[in-house]
Amino acid sequence: MYTPKNIILIVILIFGTNSLLSQENIATKLGYPADSKLLIIHADDLGVSHSENIATFKAIEKGFVNSASIMMPTPWVLEAIAYAKANPDTHDFGLHLVLSSEWKHYKWGPVSSIDKVPSLIDENGYFHEACRTNLNLDEVETELKAQVNRAYAMGFEPTHLDTHMGCVLQTKELTELYLKIGQMYHLPVLVVKQLLTPELKNKYNVRGVVDYFYNLTPETYDKGTEAYYANVLENLKPGLSYFSIHTAYDSDEMKGMTIDHPDWGSEWRQKDFDYFTSKTCKELLEKENIKLVTWRQIKAVYY
Amino acid sequence: MYTPKNIILIVILIFGTNSLLSQENIATKLGYPADSKLLIIHADDLGVSHSENIATFKAIEKGFVNSASIMMPTPWVLEAIAYAKANPDTHDFGLHLVLSSEWKHYKWGPVSSIDKVPSLIDENGYFHEACRTNLNLDEVETELKAQVNRAYAMGFEPTHLDTHMGCVLQTKELTELYLKIGQMYHLPVLVVKQLLTPELKNKYNVRGVVDYFYNLTPETYDKGTEAYYANVLENLKPGLSYFSIHTAYDSDEMKGMTIDHPDWGSEWRQKDFDYFTSKTCKELLEKENIKLVTWRQIKAVYY
């Protein structure tokens, strides 16, 4: 249900294949040579569980994760917000906009009042398990703004916006809404070059567009986490690349949370943690002369 | 903030000291000699965390916990409900009615739409941290009914009702509302003899009233969990006694959840688990000829 590859295919079908854009050179804007290999190593899902929080904090402090985003509707969000507020000037802390609650036994629902967003919830008042394309757009806008406003109300200024499970990229209308929210709050949004027509880019004044998006899929995971990431790092192209990863400890809490769902599950997340805190990863980043950059830097030059 | 001893004092002040009632003999109703020592060993807070859930399931299966109650607004409630539905005829599974969200970094809010219950929530839409006496009673009724209705809507029939942190016992009006909800759904409610005037008992037709309520307090905890429980068991009186305990594993999840709050904290709950799964406890229950009874049995004879 998660696979960004599918999302990319869906969006290419919607936008057409003429959406491969050239864009301004981000590297030179950030003070690097024009052909630099820039990389954001981004941990999704902060707030989702204590394990995800403490592993991600560790992966930021001792490893190479330099960007993360927080899910405002989740039970552990206050722990993530407290950490982000205590570390305001270093790495990225954005908002991982949420429209789904995908685990079997562990749930969350909207930040807004549930009677205002009936199309977004299931019979128990939680978000639906999977992304949906038939959501009421006004309700989506109400909820996404509520998530951003809640962050600011907590005294937390996000560095960027991105999307949990790609739910806001499921249709052209949802994608436009996502870009509009970014524009409204003057925040960079994670969007991949392939998914952006010139019209949308101009309409919502999108800057800091990601050239290459990478994440593990069940297929690549089966072949080995380390093999996948090493191969990507060894073949990284000039431009802005983005790793969407999930760092957590393979604890009882995570095993319980991800029960019956090995994809993006507890072991999966432990392996992401292991790789992005490893000496192997460190050496490869250095050997390939990869420049780790942040949304914070992109925001500073473009927003 | 939690201490039932304080609640008892408050309610005695409200109801007066003439509320010590004689009641029908529960022991004979349940088929035991009239002077039997009956005991419910009740684990609170099912649903609050994965650790609390799996430890309590274990304490039911391998230990002497014979009754538990589920917090409908909590993140892990579906895991607790699934277990209760898979084990429908054995131990108690009631509802632990919730009006508070007491931990620092880990939160939940109402089951009902938050714009319908403004007096129940904080600025982030969560329940208040502590019990409050100035809640709007209509909103409390809306929320408590929503919690019970949600349980039934999930196909789960609770055996009884009780109260998280005693929040519904903070005033006479709240107590009446709690008794009214029990009457409305034909469910036994946990209420201690001292807290019940004859008028309230008759008005809400309360049956199965607990004679003696026991729980660890910070003072008794400091003197040793095992010493406290052993002393209570050795001196149990004839009538219906009730242990309110909290069983969880002292895991990272629980340490994170109960951070800055050792009272009712992670180690505290591990010690409850350890005692109520111990050979010492088993032998003492046998030696003292204590009869473990359930709300299920009480419901069967009175409701």
C-alpha cells in the first residue's frame, strides 16, 4: 500500500511524461560546485512511537540522518516536538503530513474535530488504513492546516513539509492542495521533479525540487538493505537526491506496532538505523564526495 | 494526582460519614459461605501501551489477575479489544472510563468530537493531565457514553465499568453521572461502600458494591510492593475486596511513557506484574482461603 514507485506511476499518468523539468541549480545556490552530489538523508515518522523517536534521535546524533519529519496526530508527538525544540538550529525537523493510520492494533486520528472531517475517518474515528483518492478536499485542507497550525501553536517551526505514505500525492487535486499548503506557510515541500509540471511549479512557486527520490521497497529490501543503499550511494548523480528512510529499534513496541506487516516493519526499521549509523555508510559518503544538505539550507536560500 | 486515598477523603466530605452501608451478602449470592473473603485482582489501564497490554495478558494467563479494564481513547486499544474478544468467557474485561491524559510525552484525547467537549480538553485537544472538578457535566456524559458506545460498536461487551484515576469520583455530580451510566448500560460499576449513600445506591440501583478497596500508594510502594500486598492478603476481611493494580513490563516504551513520574511508573508496574505472577502470591491466596471472583459473576447474579 505504501510504495512510492506506484505513486510515481500514478502521478506520471496524471501529469503526463512531459513533467521532467530542468530547474535552477540548487548546488550553486547552496555554495557548492554545480555538479555536486547533494543528499538529504531523511527519517520519516517521528512521533509514531517511542522506539522510532529515540532511534531517530540517536541516528541524528551519532549517525548520518540529517533530516526528519514529525507526524502531528501520533501519540508520541510531544516527545518529538520537545526534542526538535531543544535542537532548533541543527538538523531538519519538518512535518510529515498525515492522512492515514496504517497499523493493525495501534491507531491515531485527525488533529481537527472528527465531525468536521468525516471523509477522512473510519468507523472508529481513526484515519483510514490506506491512502484514499475519494477524500473531500475541503476536509483534507482543514486537517492539513490543523496539523501545521498545531505545530506552530506548540512553539515549533517546521523546516519543511512532506507526506506520510504519499497520501497527498494520490491525485492531481490532492497534490495541488499539498503544494498550496507549502506556499501558504512559506515552507519547502518534498516533491520530486518527475511529479511537477511547469504549470504547477509556477502556480505554487515551488523551489528546492528533489531530482532523485530513493527508498527501500519490499523488493529491494529482500535483496538486502545495505546492498540497496550502497548501490544507490555509489551511483548517485549530480543534483539533489533524497533518501526516505525509517529508523527505529526492533523492540517489543515496534514488533507490536508493525504486527502482520513486515514491509516497513520493525526489523526493516532497525536495519535502516543500523545502516545509517554504520562506518560503512560514513566511508561511502566520504568516498563518493556526497554533500549532505538540509531543507533548512534550502529554505534559507529560497524561502 | 492519582491517590484514591485523597478521593475517598474528598467523597466522604461530600457524602458525609453516614455512608457506610450494610449491603446484601455477595458471597452467598455467588455460592460461597457468607463469611468468605472474596477478592477481585484488577489490572487497570489496558490499551495504554503495548507493554501494559502484553504484560497484563500474561498476568491473566500465568498469574492471578482475573479482571482488567480497557481505556477506549488510548492508542493501543484495538490490541486490548482483540484480546478481550478472543477470550470472551473467562476473565473480566471492563471499561476504564477516561477523562485524563496524564503522561508527559504520550497523549490521547476524547473519543467524541473535540468541538463537542471543550471543557474536557487542553490546548492541544488532549484530555487534561489531571482530573478536574469543573468539567461540563453534559460534555462528560457525551464522552463517557461515546466510550461505552465505541466498545459495543467494536463488537465488545464490557463486563463492568470503572474509572481512570478516579476522575469521575471527584464531585457528587460526577459520581452520580458515573452511576447513571452504569445503570443505563446495565453494567456493574466499581464503587466502594464508603462512597455510597443509601439514596444513591437506591436511585441508581447499584449492586455488587465493593467493601474494601486496596491499591499501592507512593508511601506503601516505598516500603515495598510485596510487603504491602502480603500484608493486605494476610489481613483480608470477609466481604468483597478489590485490588487495583497496574501490570506492565519495565521496557523502554514504559520508561518513556512514565518519564518524570516514578509513581505509577515503569518499575512500579513491573513490580505489580512480578508479584501477581509469583509463587508467593499463589501460596498466600491458597493459605488465606481467598476466593477470586469476577465482575462477570457479579453481573450474572445482579444484572
